[in-house]
Amino acid sequence: QTVVTQEPSLTVSPGGTVTLTCASSTGAVTSGYYPNWIQQKPGQAPRALIYSISHKHSWTPDRFSGSLLGGKAALTLSRVQPEDEAEYYCLVYYGGGWVFGGGTKLTVL
Amino acid sequence: QVQLQESGPGLVKPSQTLSVTCTVSGRSIGSGGFYWNWIRQHPGEGLEWIGYIYHSGSTYYNPSLKSRATISLDTSNNQFSLTLTSVTPADTAVYYCARSNEFQLDFELWGQGTLVAVSS
């Protein structure tokens, strides 16, 4: 069973920068895994932010960026706003099927 | 504007079959270019991908649910559905439908979710 691992929780100050990571039990995450980043705020449905490592949707704020970092997929939030407090999930493609990471609860404090 | 809306029974008894439906508005699900996915979220927990169906009818499932899950298309009503057999309380979750782009492989569009509880 493939496991995708994320930091369970992170805290960042308003205006600061934070990087969330996403690791695969199968080895390095590469472009062929098409990593997505999904945001979910309490009581709301998930919303897509980033796809294929670093591509943004039209609604994704510029302060969000995706990359590959040390064999992991990474989501970096710059100039963090209070409204960025949410759960963030990475979603990784494994040749047909998808696996979600366990999620990172981001607290803005 | 394309929208997805889930509907379900709300409550299912253990050992019975759970069925949830996603109604797609604004685009024909038979026109190709997208995968139509089911994802669930147990109360207070993370997201779990269940499976998808393509407009051709081909499917792919999470191995952990493959023996109990079936996703089907109803092009006449522009809907797709998930059926989960032999449910237990562990299948209590919010069930989301989502569309992923065939070429970009991004989960660009989600429904609001429907809560299904499994209880006697």
C-alpha cells in the first residue's frame, strides 16, 4: 500500500513564509506523479490550488507556489494571510490511481 | 459554468448497499476529456480517493475498496454514481464527487459533498 506523508501540522505568522512537503513511500516524487495540492477550510468542500507540481488554477492566489524539493512535492505560501489557515492535502498519481497525503493543518498565528 | 452536486440516502444500515449520485450540470459527461471521481472523508479525518470513471465507461479503483465499490455512468441523466456494498460504520463519511482533467490531471472541480452515515 502506497503511503503519502505530509507534516501533520505547521504554524506560521501572518506575513511569513511556510513550506509544506509531500513524500512518497515509493521514492522521489517526480513530474510523472502529477502532484496536486488541495485546500480545505473547516466546514467547506476541498478546493484545488496547484496541479502538475506547480501549475495554478485561475483562482489560486499568487502567494501560493508549488515545486519539487529534495525528492518531495512542496507547497510554499508567501506573505501568509489569516484566511490561509486551512488543511492542505497533496494528491499523487500512481499510474492509474491516486493517493492523498494525510494532510497538513496550517495555523496562522 | 459546470457544477457538481452529490445526493445520497443520509443513512444506511450495516451490511446494506450505499449508493450516492453526482449530478453534473453545464457539461455532458459523455463528451470526453475528463475523469469523474469519487472521494470520501471520514468524520474529522483526511481525504480518501475511491475511484473514477471515464466517459468510455472504463474505471479505476482504490485497491482497498475495489472489491466493494462500483462507479457507473448515466449519460441520459448526466450523472455518475458510486455503489458500495456490505457497508459497516467505518464507511460513514462525507462523499465528494470531483472532476479531473484528462490531460492536466488536476482535480479542478468538486461538489459540496453528501454525508452518509452507516448505523443500525
